[in-house]
Amino acid sequence: MFPDKWRPSIGMITAAVIVSALLLPLVGLLFFRLYENQLVRQTESELIAQAAMLAAVYAQEIEEAPANAFPIGAPRPARDPAVEVDERYAPILPALDLASSSILPGRPAPVAAARPATAGALRVGEKLTAISASAQRTTLAGFRLLNADGVAIGGREDLGLSFAQLAEVRAAMTGRFSAVMRMRDEDTPPPPIYSISRGTKIRVFVAFPVFVDDHVRGVVYVSRTPDNILRNLYRERSKVAAAVLLVLAAAIAIGLVFVRTIARPMRELAAKAEEITYGRSEAIGPLKRHGTRELASLTQSFMTMAKRLSDRSDYLSGFANHVSHELKTPLTAIRGAAELMRDAQSAMTAEERERFLSNVLKDSERISVLLDRLREMARADNPELGGAVELAAVVQTLRERFEETPISLDAEGTPPLAMSAENASIVFGHLVDNSVRHGATDVAITARDEGGRLRVSVRDNGAGVSEGNRARIFDPFFTTRRAEGGTGMGLGIVRALLRAHGGDIALENSDHGAAFVLTLPVAQVLHTSS
């Protein structure tokens, strides 16, 4: 019995594959989130570039403005942590992250300035506003130009109001670059599918300090909403729906393929196995549909095994009947003789008693011979496979055993047999013994290599096999020498041994004597050279 443990069914595996196919779009959304974070970084990077360009122009305008037009702010810090400095460049790298960076509330409204901006600063702001407005048509970014106090001097609105209360602006007023994410503050809500994206609800703000003579003289405050991949999905919602339908169709197709090629053939094979278990040999045969090559191979192997087991069962049943018949005859004779000797012992002469005892001994000897042959047959049906032996060595053993019968061999250049020396001696010993018992005075053995298989011919000049007995010669217990003690099992043992080793035996037509042809596999011998 198989160990009782949990195993998934084909249906469960099929369902798992289908669910996996359905989850692919959700996995894709996770990748969209990663891509969305990259869009936030890209937006920050673009805003840094735009703010840096505008800050350079802003610094030049401050230098050309009257000395009292712009207040002087904090000195340049020794090193800004957001800036990577080398010999020639000081790039500011984007660092915002949707997963780890804080998202601040929406930008508060600016407040009244504690110290108003000067008229000179407002004129510079008006000039730079024209430049930023032109760029805004392409970049979609909002610009605010602030002085060192955080008061707006440029932009489309909020002029004269203060942004100094904002954390990012305060950081820029101290000379440090700052970028933050804030919640959007818009009257129009995003579309439903758009709302599952975190990036659609935020706006990136960058505060870039403007230095003149190593002091903060202004701040460029820019912002923009990151582009979002779900915006495009919503715009292409008809195509998204088509893609979802396509995924569903693919999942259904996968399920149908699994059921047709795996689940259904497996159920049919299991049903056939159940029928074969109850002895219905008609169930042995191919499936209606095998589905896959692996299942076809499994079914073929299973049916081959079932056919062999069925044939084996039939063989054992017939063999048991033959054995019981063969043993019943001498046992009946022994019993009859014993009963006669018991009932008529006073009237039986010494000569009659001797004859009855001789018959009992003869029948007992026949039973012993039959049992020996049965043991040999059992070993022949389940022999120890493997080994290799030269045919010449086997013939030499036969010559020593049958000294009075010449045995010739013609097997020059043939490879070894794929059989142990003991099993080979049993095979050829039975054949030569059979020849001698049928009057043969000469046995000739020839062998030829036929492409990996050895064809061995065993011929004798004995009485041969009559036409009427040719079809029955390999049947168990068939013998023409029953009166001489023949059991009729020798050729059956030979055939069983040969078939167990992948070979076979057949009776050939012969004008004189008997001729048997054996086919045997050749042993794989490793040749070494010095």
C-alpha cells in the first residue's frame, strides 16, 4: 500500500494554474506601483533641473538689481546632504519614495508677509514670470519665485504673500535643497480606477535656494503632479477590458487543456486499473485518449505489466492443474499398493510384496524427480540475471558431463552470452541431455553474431520430433518418454530461462534429428588497450 499522506489532485493543480493566470494582472499592478515610484523620482529630477536653470537666471537678475532690492538670507551651508560634491559638479539626486517618504498634507495657503517685497524685486519677478510661464506650457510645472524671506515676487498669483511657513521653503531659506510630496488639493476627484494609485493623489514640491555671494538671496519653488500609468489605463479602458477578457479566455483554455490532456485520461486509467484489480482482463488495452506523451508511455507500461501479470496468472493456473495431475498418478498408485499390501498381507507372497514395493519406490522416485523439476522451473522463471560467459566455456563443461557424446562447436569470433555460467549450463545441459535420451550420438552447436544478438543452433542426429508433437513440445509436462521417467519439463525450463534473459528458443525443421535455434543478447564487455 502507498503511504497515507496528502497529495494534490489534478483538479487542484489545474485550479492553481488557472488562479495563477487570473492573478497575473494583479501582479502586473504591483509592478505598476514600482513604475509609478520611478515616475515620482523622474518628476523630482525634472523639477530639480528646471529649478536649477531658473535659479541661475534668478541669481543673475539679483546681481544686476539694486543692492537693497533683495534681502540677504542665511550663508551657504558647508555641505548640503542632498548634494553629491566632486571636483567639478554638485548634482542633486532625486530621493523621494512613495513607500518610505512622508506625504505631507496639501499645501497651506500663503499668508501675509511680515516684510513686503520691494518694488525692484517685483519687477525682477515679473520679468522671470514671463519666462517661467512660457516654460510651463511644455513642462506643466507650477513656478513661484521667492525672496530670501520666503515672500512671492513671481508667479501667476500669490504675489506679495509669504510661503515661509512651509517646511520645504524654510529649508531652502537656510540654504538647503528640499523636496517633499504633498496631497493634491483639487476640486475635481480622480476617476475610480485612478483612485487606487497613490501617486495620483500627490504633488511633488521642490524648493531650490538661490545663492549670490555665498548667501541665500532667493528661492525657486516649483511643483508638478507626477505622470501616472493608471491614467493611461483609464483612458484605454476599452482595451484593458479586452485584455481582461483575453486573460479569462486564456485561463478557460488552460483549464480545458488540462482536463482533456491530464485529468480525463488519468481518471480513465484509474478506472481501468480498478477493473483489472477485480480480474476483468478485457479492461487491458489503450485509453480512448492519452492526452500527453508521458501519459501514453505510462499507460503503455501499465497495460504491458497488467498483460504480463494476467498471462502469468493464467500460466500459474494451468501449471497448477498440470502439477496436480502429474502428482496425482503416482500418489494414487502408491496409495493403491499400500492398501493392497495392508489388506492382503497374509495372502501375499514374498514375490508379490517385492513387486509392489518396487512400484512404490518407482512412483516415489518419479515424484522426487517431478519436485526437482518444479524447483528448477521456479528458478528458471525468476533467475538471477546478469553475468557473461563464453560459449566455448559452456561447451567444455558439457563435454565433461557427457563424455560419451561428441559435441562440436563452431562459434569463432562470437561475443560472450549475457547470462551467467550456471544458467547457461542449465540451458544447454537440458538440450544435450534431451538429445542423448532420444538416441543422439552427435551434437553440433554453431553460433553467429547478428547485430547485438547471438543466434545459436543446437542440432543432433537422434530420433527428432514427429510432426504431430511439434506444436506441443514446449508445453509443461508433455513428454514421449513417460514410461522411461521423463517429466516433460526440460524444454519448458530452457524457454523460461531464455525469456527471462531477453532471449527465446524455437524448433527448426530438420531432415535428421532435432534442431533448436536459440536467440540470446550479447554481453556488453569493456575492452581495454595498453
